[in-house]
Amino acid sequence: MSIEWYIVLSSLLFAIGATGILLRRSPIVILLCLELMLNAGNLALIAFSRMVGNEEGQIFALVVMVVAACEVVIGLGLIVALFRRRLPLDVDELRELRG
Amino acid sequence: MSATTWAWLVLLLPLLGSISIALGFRAIPARVAGIAGTAAVGLAFACAVAALIALLGEEPEGRHHASSLWTYASAGGLDIDLGIYVDPLSVLMILVVTGVSTLIHLYSFGYMRSDEGYHRFFSYLNFFVFSMLLLVLAGNFVLLIVGWAFVGFASYALISFWYRRTTATGAGMKAFVINVVGDIGLVLAAFLIVRELGSFDYETVFARAPEVFAQGEWTITAICLLLLVGAFAKSAQIPFHTWLPDAMEGPTPVSSLIHAATMVTAGVYLIARTNALFYLAPTAADIAAFAGLATLLVAGTIAIAMTDLKRAIAYSTMSQIGYMIMGVSIGAYSAGLFHLMTHAFFKALLFMTAGSLIAAMANRQDIDRMSGFWKAMRFTSIMFVIGGLALAAFPLTSGFFSKDSILAFAEARGGMYFWMAIGGYVGALLTALYTFRLIFRVLPGRPCEEAQHLIDTGELYHGPPINPATEEKEDSEVGFPGAEHHTAEQSKPMAVAMAVLACGALFAGLVQVPGVTNVLFGFLEPAFDDSPLAAIHPSVAHEWRGLAIGGVISLAGIGLAWLLWVARPELPGLFRARLRPVYQLCLNKWYFDEAIGLLVVRPALAIGRFADSTFERLVVDGIVNGARDTVSGAGGLVRVLQSGFVRSYALLLVAGVAGLTLYFLLSAS
């Protein structure tokens, strides 16, 4: 299979994720879409790694997964905190931090 | 020890006194502070005498020494030493300053006893003595300026000593501002000197000046005129004199020390010290002489009209300093300094007696209210008469010899200076007239209420505390005069100080009797023998003729005063009515305050208002507000982007990345 299919799939996943972030207002869905974008990146990395024939791309993919895990921990933690305070789970209404 | 070591000690002692009293005012009792302050200055006088003895032990040609402790500043090839210059001139000055200061400290010790702020007074007074000594001992122009500014500050602090009296603080500010104008003149002169001659040291400057400048060159004339601005402001000569009468708001010992005996003669000292420069600038010297002559005549006429005891004596001081300035400007250096010395004695004495009288009058100073003090205060009255006789140049008193030695020199120099001598004799008549006007109005006659109270009860009259100038109510807390001041009859130290000065006022002239003694001029000769003008000596016959004229004028003036204010007391009123414009002119001090207000103060205020309303509002505020508006406008623009909508940030991010990608793709293909 040629590399193009992988790249096309990766781009598609990335675009879906980006669109989701731009359109949805629920923080949980935004986190999901973020994961989607990260994994699109992972897919591209691994595909290129297979094509070039060394392991560096795969190592990067592992690093990205670690980062994704950390990010999810913080993101979900924030969401739980929001929920506990009975704040609306809507990013547009959480704009008090603006400067 | 050498003369310079003693001179350093002279300088050190009052400084130590001032600092220790200022720092220890909580710990030491008031009387101890007074004793310490007096002792410090007294010891300084002893050291000054020791310096004199050390100097007399040397050859007359070698009687000048420069001594330096360390380099004060060093920049651009210019080294300024913390150095003093000891020669007969500076030794005479330190003797007069420390001697008179010791007596005035002694006087203040009694006089100010019930004043709050006694420590402060003595600390200031010692600081003044230190500053004045620094001024006269300085070995270069920088230290001279330091001393010059220090005495200006000390004068300000002491005029405003009763700092809750608005009239006193106003007078202090006026004195300070006019003195700072003088300081600026002096500083500019020093700049010019160092530019042209490359040094601040007296010895170098005076040695190099004749090589660099031709006589009458405009640069040296400018230097001398700038020096004169300083000298005139400090010595209260026309047109910088208006601060001195107002300075009488200070306590009387201050008037006696600073505004009669020592500080106001600094201008005379300056001209005598820089005589080598003034010889090269005859125009400036003549201007100084004419200003001195004008001051002595104008101040004399004002003194006749003044009804405030201290202000009348202050105008007399201006007038006498006019003689000195005229003397040292025409070349009679020794004679000018002789008059400086005798004037210090009799004028300090006169102010002391004025203080004693004012104490008996419960702080009132108006001579219209005073009379009959001869019966009430015999000792003070005798001292007043002695001081008055010396001031009026009564034959054989000190003022008689010193004033006439100036006028004899002017006559001997001839030409235009002859007319200055004539002016001086007219001034002598005025002097005798105004001095004995004071005496005849205050001493004889029926005792006034206050004097009668003193005779009946033996105690001082006490009115409610008021400001004599404005009749405002006061109290006697700190910042105001104390509950009472003391008279010489009550206080031994005051009487001693006055008695010693009275001896000086009567007999100090005997050091320089023409043809008989030559103590002072002989001593000062090495200081001035470089000056070509020092070669002019009036003959002994000349001098005695001048003395005879002076004596006759003095007696005539006293007689005229007797006629006007004792024998025919209705005459002055008649003159006032007949010569109304002249009387008004004198009473209003020749309208100098008004003229300065019109010519200097109001234009300055107008410029200030213009700068405030136009330049400040439009230009300065325009720049500042413009910068502020630009920054806040740009900030407002950027702030719109900071909406807080996370998704719009994400959109920007995505759009940015997409844009960049598109750009690279396009540029790559």
C-alpha cells in the first residue's frame, strides 16, 4: 500500500478533530477532538517511519501518547472541578479569564 | 605650632560645638549647651590669638601660608584642595569673627534664657561661626563659595529662628533668595577665573592674573562685576540690600552677630582679598565704590526716618558697610578693614543695647513708644551712648579714626575720589544725626509705661505676647520668642559682653592714630604690599586735617540732633509737614522694595504664568498626553482580539497554520 492512503486518512482525522474543536462547545467533546488530532499526527509519524525504515517516528509517536495522556488528565481534572462547582460545561460561558 | 595648625583648630572648634549640641540636645541641659557653645567659640578665639602670635614671630615677607588637608576634588587637570590660606588679612578676620562671636554667645547665654529651642539657637550660632571662619580662611575659590553658601544658610536659619512667626519666615526666605543671587554671581566668577587662569587657588590666581590680563580687559571686568554681585548681596549694598532690614525679624543676638558685625562684612573681605583682580578692572572697582557711596547716603537718609529701633540700626549698618566697600574699592584696603573691625565692636554693642531695651519693652521695637530709659536702665543707657558715640565718630572713639582713615585715603587719591570723600563726610553728618536721634528719643524724657514699670517694681513689663510688626497674638512656646528676654541689668554675662565691646568701641581706634601708632596697618601691610594702590599714603597732616573735619561734622550732627529732638521737639514735625515728599521717600525706604517688585518679581511671575499657561499646558502636556493616548489606543485595538472565547483562539491558530502551509506549498511549487 502506498504512503498516500495513510496520509489521506491522517489528514482526514486531523480535519475532523479540528472542525470538532471549532464547532463544539462541550469541553469533553473538545478533549475527544484533541485526541483525534494527536492520533492523526501519530498515524502520520508511524507511516513515515515505516516508509523511511527506521524507528525514530515510532519513538515520537510514543512521546505524543505520553503527552496526550498528561493532557487528558489535566483536562478531565478541570472538567470534574467545573462539574463539582456546578458550573456550565460550555467553553463559551467560561470566559472570565479574558484579559 | 605653626600659624596654619592654629587656624585649622580655629575652624574645627565651632564645628565640633555645633555638631555636639545638635546631636546631644536631648541629653544635655540647656545651660550646658549654652556654655559649650560659648566655650567652643571662646577657645577658637584663643587659637586665633595663638595664630596671630605665631604669625608675628615670622618675617613680614613670609607671613602667608597655604595649608591643605587633602584634595577635595580632582578633575580635568584641576585639583581643588581642602586648603586654607593664612595671612594677616585672614588672621585679622578670624580674630574679629571669633572675638565678637564669643561676646555675642556670652550675651545670648543670658538674653535667650527663657526661649524654647535654646539648643537649636546655639547649634545654629556655632554653625554660623564655623561657616564664617571657613569663608575667611578658605585658600581657594571653591571653599570660599562653600563658606559663602553656608553663612547664607545659617543666616536664613537664624532669621527664621522663631519659625511660627510668618513675618520671620518670610524675611528668612527673602534673605536666602537674594543671597543665592549673590552666590550665583560668585560661582560664575569662579568659572570664568578657572577658564582664564586655570586654577582656583588664591596664590596662583593672583600671581597669574597680571600676566594674563591687561588692565581694563573686559574679561577681568566681567569677573570682578560678578564677584561684586556676590559681595553686594552678602553685604546688603544697593540694589541687593532689601533683605537686611527685614532680617531684623531674627533674635537680636543674631542681628548683632550676623547682620551687623560679621557676615555682612564678607563682601568687604572678598574685595580686599581679590584686590589683585580689582586693580586690573578699574571700571568694576569704581562701580563698587559708587555703589558703596550711594548705599551709605541712601541708607543714612532712611535711618533718619525709621521708627523701628532695630531697623534703624540695620540701615546704619548698611551705611557703614557702604563706607567699607567704598574704602576697599578705591584702594584703602587697610582702612576699610580697620573700619570693619571697629564697626564690628560698636555695632554689635548697639544691637546688644537694642536687645536689652526691647526686652524691657516686652518685645516692642517702636521708638515712638520709648522714652525715659536713662532713669530705668542706667547701664544699658551708658552702653547705648558709648556705641552711639563710636558710630557717630565722636572724637577719639574708634569710629572717629577708622572712618576718617578711609576718607583721608579717598582725598589723597584725588580726582573723582575727592568727591567721594565729600560724600563720605555728608554721610558722617547723617550718621551722627540718626544715631543721636535714636539716643535722644529713647533715653531722656519722661519714662514711658514700660520704663516706669521697671523703675517702680524692678521687674520687666510683660504685655500679652504679640508680633510687634503685625500686632498678631502669639504664645511663648517653641517657634515664638520666649516668655521674656533679659536685660543687661539682670544678667551678668550680657553686661560683661557689653562692657568688653564698649572698651573696644571706645579704644580700638587707638591702634591706628595717624602719626602716633601704626599697629593695624603695619600688620596688614604684607597682605597688600603687592598692590600698587597700597603705595598711596595720605600724609599725617592730611589725616589730622581730615580727623578735624570729621570731628567737627560729628559734633555738628550730634548738636543738630539735640536741637531737633531735645531742644525744639516741634521742629521734626514741622519738617515732616514741609518736606512731605522727601519724608515719604525716606519712610518708604526710597521705594526700593516696590521697584524691585515691579522690575524683577512681577516680570518673573509673568514669565512663570506664561510658561504655565502656554508652554506647560500646550507643549509639555501635549507631548505627555499624546504619548499616553497613542499607547492606550494601540492597547485598545489589541484588546479586542482577547475575547476569552477559546474556540475563536483555536480558529485563529488553525487559520494561521493553514495559511502558513498554503504559503509554503505555493512557494515550493
